[in-house]
Amino acid sequence: MIISLRHPFGLMLTAVCALVFVYLLLPLVVIVVSAFGDTGYLAFPPKGLTFKWYQAALANPRFIDGFLVSVRVGAVVASISVLVGVAAAYAIVRRPFMGSSLLEALFLSPLLLPTLVLAVALSIFFSAHNIASGTNRLILAHIAICIPYVLRVTIPVLRRFDVTLEEAAMNLGASPSATFFFVTLPVIQPGVIAGATLAFIMSFDEIDLAIFLASPRESTLPVTIYSAVQLGFEPSLAAVSAWLILLTVCAMALFQFLIGRRTNS
């Protein structure tokens, strides 16, 4: 049943949705606008108007280096998580075997632990076993918590996939590998992209593992911001957050544009 916006219940739902969006977006608006203030502290509404804090954020090498490290780690983590997660999801859904449910639960088990507990455990593990060092330890830790997100997105997509498409391709002479890459993968591509995006975001924003495992010479951006906050919350930190919000909005707009072009083509 479709409820019209002119209906009282429809008006109430619209008002509730508007309040939720205001509640979620208002803190972001406050951060972005406060960074335009001319004072040396955050104030809302801002006093004066200046871009110096935005310029200071871009001129600070600590923030730039932290951003580049976070992007590099996130890209590596997202790539490996997609490779392992899609392969595991395909094996669980398309090639079920005894213990496949246990394997799925094993892959998803990192989601059950708080990241702080996982960070302490992995810190003790890497200290006792010289498996990796520096940023590589952080990459391995992020892979462990990002693969579950790829699985949770990819498995439902594969279960909704029409198996007859694969059967038709193999009946026409395609090998199993060719069927996967030229038939299955293009159909489940939105789920794979969503899983990769979630993995990148989780790796980019994660701070507990980064504090314990990241190399002091290559701190991620969340760790850099956290360290700077301990010394005092100056407007340049709000400007960094504003730049990240702007990049996120641009990335979302580009993604929607590409999806729209693909849909219309």
C-alpha cells in the first residue's frame, strides 16, 4: 500500500525522516562551518570569515602524509579483501562442502570482537611472532576485519544469482574460469564494488588497530588527528574533517554518475 504525502501518516513519516537527516547531518554542518571562523578556537556560528584553516590543513605535512598512508593501506586492504572475500563467498555458495558453514562463521568471527580487544590480541601476537612489521602488520590486521564485510555483501548477491546463466555458458563451451570472469563476475559486480568500498572505508577510518599496530613513522590519518586532538582541538582539525567530507561527497557523486551512465547505456 502506497501512502500519499498528503495523508496525515505520510506527513508524519516525512517529518520524522527530515528530523533524522537533520540529526545526522547537523554535526557535519557545524564542523564545516566552524572551520571558516577567524578565531583560534572553534566557535559556532563562526566569528569572521577566513580560509586560513583550510589552507593550514593542506599545508600541514603530517595530515598529508597520514592521508596518503591511509589511502595506500585502504587500497591494499580493499584489493586483498575483495580477492579473498569473493573467492570464499563463491566457494561457500557455489561449491558447498562439509564445513562450509563453519568456514563462513570463521571468516565472520572478527566482527564479534571489539576492535580494541582485537588490537591488543594482535599486538601481543605480532610481538611474539616476527611475521610482519610496520605498516604490513596493520594491513594484515585490517584484512582480517574487512573480509567479513566483503562476505556479508557478496554472499547474498551470489545466492540471488541465476545459476542457469552459468549453465548456459558452460553448455556453449565456456570453461569454469571463463564462465566466472565473463558471466558471473559482471552480474555480481555491484556487490563486489560495494564490498570493496566498505572494506576501504573501514580500513581508512579504523583507529584502534592503527594505534597499536601502525608504524610511528607512517601514521594513518585517524591516528594523526587523534594525536593532534590530545594537544588541543584547533580549527585546522575541523578543516581536515571538512576536506574529508568534501572528498566523500565528490566520490559519491562520481559513483552515482558512473552507475547512472551504466544503467542508461
